[in-house]
Amino acid sequence: MFIANWKMNGSQSMLVRWLEGVNKTLDKSLQTKCILCPPVCFLSEASKVIKKEKLSISLGAQNIDPSNISPLTGGIDGAMLKELGAEYVVIGHSERRKVFKEENQLLSEKLESASKEDLRVIFCIGESLKEKEEGKTISVLKKQLEILNDAELNNFTVAYEPVWAIGSGETAKLDDIEDIHRQIVDEVRSFKKESFLGVFYGGSVDSSSSRQILSLKGVQGLLIGGASLECEEFCNIVLTNNQN
Ligand code: 13P
């Protein structure tokens, strides 16, 4: 799977051009492997274009609010995201963990909000540079994964995104990615969640690095930030990974 996380970028006209480009470049079977997560304000337009042009790409939201906190000015819950056409939702992205201090308690409530509406969760985890240098990567990841144990989830994936690799142009070493993915898989499997679909990698992935990363054991997909904004680059990543 290839997830385009636009973060706080784009515009309505860019969205329309991007979707048209994807439709021209990727055949339907490749489109089914793609999930676009635009800013929430563009989800409705994206959904309209997808229906009108009969695209096979899916939509996801970059965030969700807990549905058990009410009233909540500015809040957007799972039911609202669903109405806008989202099937997936990203929860626990490091940018939100850092800026909005999103921690396990709040993230558990977000998981619940998603699960109530059958949204498929892409649960992000990752260690900071300091944590990596102190040899704490695995313990940090396990702590972040802990809340999945109690969550009732529909099909979900975990996205491993080392914080220091995001937007830095630096990807983790291939051996490290493979080893860490294996440990994440083992940990989540120990929770006995049948709805666990695997682990994705994210952090400065582009068309030159994607093939090697996706060929690693345990890497089921890519979560792509900056390189997903350009339609051509995003499509190149998808196409490169479908050559023999
Ligand atoms: P970049 O691909 O821009 O490093 O972003 C990765 C990411 O955070 C995707 O969620």
C-alpha cells in the first residue's frame, strides 16, 4: 500500500489536478493500492472527484478527535470523517504527538472514536534521535504500541516513522528497518489482534529509496509525506514498486 500524507499542504485545485494525474498514470489495480490523506477540509472535494471520475483510490484523514468528549469546539469525530468519504485515519503521528502533546490516554480515545465508525486505523509510532542514540528505540516503540492491546480495532496497520527521518532527507538503515519491523510485528502479534494487517514504513521515502525499503521483509507499505505532494513523484513510487 502507498499512503500519501499531505500534512498541512495543498489546495483544492492541486487536489483535483493530483487526482486527475493519478487517474491517467495508474491503472485501476494500482489505484486500489493507494490511499490519499489530504487536509480534512479537502476530503469532501476529493470524494466527489473520486466518484465522478470513477477512481479506485481510497481516502484517509490525518487526524480524528475522540467522540466521548462533548462539547468540543473544533472537534471532528469518526462519523464526520466517514461522511466526508474517509475510510482510513492516521492516529498518533509524531508531529501531533509533539506539537499537541498527544499521549497514550488521548490516543486510546481516538482509537475508540475510529473503531466506533469502522474506520481503518494507521497507527504511527517512532523514536526521536535522542531516544535512538540512547538505545531506547524498542522500548519507546513498545510503550507507544501498548494501547493497541486494549483497543477494539477493525483492520489496522502500524506505521513506523523514526522521528529523525521525517522530512530530513535521511531514511533509516535498511537492516534497522527490517529488524525494527520484525520486532513491531512480534509485539503486535503478541496482543492477538486478528485485524492487524502489518507495518508500513515512513520517513523521507521517495522514488529512489522506495523500492529497496518495500522489498524488505515485514514492510507492507509506505507512508509518504513530502514526496507524495507531486503527483508524478508519487506515481513513480507506485510504478517503481510494481516492476519485476
Ligand atoms: P516525509 O516523507 O516528508 O519525510 O514525511 C513522512 C511522514 O511523516 C508521513 O506521515
